[in-house]
Amino acid sequence: MRRQLQRMLGLDPWPARGDLQPVVTGTVAGDGYVVEKLQFQSSPGLYVTANFYRPVQVPQPLPAILYVCGHANVVENGVSMGSKTGYQHHGVWFARHGYVCLIIDTIELGEIRGEHHGTYSKGRWWWPARGYTPAGVEAWNGIRALDYLDTRPEVDHDRIVVTGRSGGGAYSWWIAALDERIKVAVPTAGITDLRNHILDGAIEGHCDCMFMVNEERWDFDRVAALVAPRPLLIANTDADSIFPLDGVMDIYNRTRALYRKLGKESNIGIQIAEGPHMDTQPLNFGAFAWLNRFLKGADRMALIDEPARKAHPPRDLKVFAELPKDEKVTTVDEYFVHEFTPPGEVKSAGEWAALRDGWMKALREDCFRAWPSESPAPTAPANTPGPAPVANAAQGVRLTTTTFTSEDPFQPTLWILHRDDIKPEDLSLVVLNVLDDESWKEFSAMAAAGFPAQFPGAAAAPDAASFAEMRGLLLGTKWAMAYVCPRGAGPDGWTQLTANKQTQLRRRLLLLGESLDGGQVWDIRQAAAALRGVPGFAKTQFWLQSQRTMAANTLYASLFIPDVHRLDLHAMPASHRDGGPIYLNVLRHLDLPQAAAMAAERSTLALYTDNPAPWRFAQSVATALSWGEKRVQIRTPLEQTPAAH
């Protein structure tokens, strides 16, 4: 489980553990304590600014507190003082009561400002595709802070604690779960269950630093379990809107049951204080009492006689006079999780088979593991014996409509157009057009011109000219044109929602270990199987066609659909990073040019694009392995096939 969490935080393999290069830039005197202003590099250029609080005299090693900050935004005259200055009262209290305390800044609200809000508001959906989360950086900085504490003679290495609140509460969980140098953990307002996040909307109050890339589909009790059986106090307020108490209690009760089974129930506790999501003194008192008991042997009834008070102007605690020019904090998302390296020229069938099999294994086990199973058959909606197509005819064209269950509760509709005077089994070709919102508007407007009763809610006015063009195509061939809208697109698509609502729904899916795009790939697979199940279409030559981002989803779906004769993909993005679909971890393994090469091994691939360069890899593989000169066709957008509409 620890290895799984390590991977979900983007830490597998561990980053290199190089020289921390610690530098103390100054000291500040307090009442009975000293604050050292310091910085170290958790990785080259990944600066961590911190304050180290210690008593003036330290005759023997003391218990040490690693305090990880929440989102305290402390800025003076446009300059960030670092979140550590907003939580200084914790360091002051610990240093005045026989502890040493290292308070470290976050990457978002430190003196050097990185980013936590990639999917929340910055449109960096490639983060989960890369397997990146800022939670991993915060965890790594915390682990490296432990490495720094290991160098300090003031630290008793058998009595190291991690604590923090809000974002720092979450990081406390990550650090304690991953590193057993932590002997006691007191995460404050840093955890709740998936039900709170997904159904109650708590996720909407959190940036990305609170979440792992949840490929294992964990609830958060799994994270808590990794702290057991070490002493653990879970602290929260009773009216916290982003860590609701019912979810906190759910995590606590499940974790307590584990401690009970391990014979260590006395090592877990919960501290509930009155109030909202705030750093309150009653909450702090509970943490202080717990730490005194487990680190100093204090009695349960011992009083906390002094509150935690701030004592220093934030500017006095600032580490840097000038920010280092070699910092890599602001670009950490670009390098922290390694992106795959595209392969060079493929020279043999054996080399290609190894690449292909590795990529397919990664897709099944890493990117699409949230799919219901490998190959269940699509079903008719509940209470029906099987697909029951409904047919209507107009001007010599037959429209057949059928609905299937791709994955409960999603029930896409298949629309099939062909000549009315030909039975389906006598058709020579069926093209499944996978629609996005734009192409749904075009299709529904075209179809509404011939079948107004079947398309009363068309997204645009009926387009008689388009219907006449389609009618001419169908009457002159033995082709069928089929259409489907995967989940999130078409008549019930997400574009009807506000942009923020769409963002938060996508983030919910990611926290559940899946993505909208990954679900759409599944729907396309199931649509192909459902189409094969319509009477007369079981053996008809089968093509797939789509546009834009949905074309990329169609490309990946084709890798799991048998007997796809041809793919026609229009204006498909060249990378998951730049407008392509988002699947968890996909950019750890491959990108769209590699997927195109895999598709070309199975089907004729026609790509309609103004930029042929990304697709040369597929062409080169097809040439090297003698798949045929026309196996990969790169065409301009104006070179439409007769099937394109």
C-alpha cells in the first residue's frame, strides 16, 4: 500500500536524494528561544524556505516537530513572506515548551510561489495525465525536511512528529504514511472521506495539493491506515465546511477499528473543537496535550497553561533577501514526474511488439483500470429483453434508433441511416461516427430535416441541404452511417453546465480514479459492440470516424475493438498535453503518435491535419514493418472522404 501511495503521489521511483545544501540566512531572538531562518534544496533548484525554532539552550536532544503549513497567504508590499510566517505561533509555543520545531513553506504560498491549482482553475489537465500532483511535491519536501532534521544535533531522532493544519494537515498524512521516521502524527483539518468530497462537494473547496492521483481508487482511510499503529491524533472542528465532521468521523472510526485489531487502540485519538475551518486555540490545546503525553510522558490531566501566540513581524522571518535565479519551484510540474521518452526509429517486428505490448499493458492496467471490466457486452436498458431498434423511413432513407447501457447509468443512443430498399445484411459498409458537441449539432440539424419527429430537440435549425447531401450519398451506395454521443457529449452534454461546474465534475472523476475522456473511450467500445448486435450488422465492414479531441478517444477505443477496417480522424490533437484527452498517467507511457502507430497495425488510418509531423512515427513504423504504403494516410482537411459529413 505504501508503494501504491508513493506512485499515486508521483514519487515512484523516488527522486534523487542529493545534497540539501542548507543555508541559514539569519536568526531572530525570541523570549527564551531562537528562530533560524534557513533554506535547503529538496532537489536541485527546488528550494524550501523554513524557520527552525529552538530553545536558547539545548543541553540534550529534544523531541522535534515538523510543522507543514496550510494556505496562509502572507504578503507585504507585493512580496510573499511565506506561509510559515502565518503559522509562526506553533513554532513559538513548541520552542517555549521544550521542543524544536521546523516550519516549512508550501510551494504555492512560500517565498517562491509555485502552483497548486492546476486542474482547479489553471486548465492544466495534463497534470493527471502526467501522473503529477503538487501533493507529491509537498510530501517530498516534508521527507527531505526530515533528512535535514537528521543533521541537527538538537533533535532526538526517536521522537519526531509531523503536524499541520488544512493543507498542512493533508501533507502530514502523506509524510507520516510514507516515512516511518515519524513517530507521532497530529494531522489537523486535513482529511475526510470520498463521500464528502464527491457527493457533498467538499472537493470544490480544495486545490490539487490535497489529492493523490487516485489510480488505486482508494478512500482516504487507506492513507490513515499507513500511519498505524503509531500514535495518531486526528483533529478537526465541528463546523468545518471543507472537512465535514461526518466524513472525518467515518475515517476515524474505520482507522480506530484497525488500531483495535492491532492491539494499539490507545494510540489513536480524536480532538473535536467548536468552530469553522480555523486554527483555533482549543484545537491547538488538544494537539499540545497529545504530544506532551506521547513524547514527554505527561499525564492526561496535565494542563496546557499557555496559548500559541504570534510574536514576530512576518518580514523578520523571511529567508531570502533576493530570490535565487536558479529556482525550479515555479516550474516543478514540468519535471517532477518524468514524462516518457518517445522511441526512435523502429527497426524490427520484435522491437515493435515489445513497445506495443508494453503500451497496451499500461493502458489496461494504469490508464483505463477504472473501466468496469475488460470486455462486458453492452446491454439494453433495464426491463427490456435486448436491443429493440426502432425504424422510420423518409425519402428513401431509413433511420434505425437503438439505446444500450454502456455502463450504469449511461445509456447512449445509436442512430443508423441507410437506404430503405436494402436490408442491413446486404450493406457493404457501416461507418460509426463518434460525435462531440459540435458534430452533434451538425448531425442533429441534418437528421431533423428528414426526421423531425425523431429530433424534436435538435441543437440547431433543420439543415435540409445537409440532409439532401447525405441522402444522395446513401442512395448511391450500400453504406450505412451510424452515430453515437458518448457520455458528456450531445443532447445531454456537459456544455449545458457552467464552466466551473464542468471543471468540478471532471475533478470528481479524477478523484475517483477515472476521467470523462476515459469513460468516453469505454462508451465508444460499447457502441461498436452494440452496433454489431443490431440485426444485420454483425459482419458488415466497419469504419470509425470522429473529430477533434473525440477523434483521439476514438483512436484509443479502436485498440480494443475487433475488426475495425478503417479510421478517419479529423483535426485530432497531436498530444495529450495540448488539447488531447486526459487519461490518468497516460503521459508516463505514451502519447497520441504512439497510439496512432498501434492503431495503424490493426486498421487503415486516415488523418486529416494541417500538421503531418507528429504522425511521421506511425508512417515510419508502417513502412519498416511492411504494413502497406496506404496504411497511414496523412491528408489535408480539405481531402474529405465520401463518408465525412
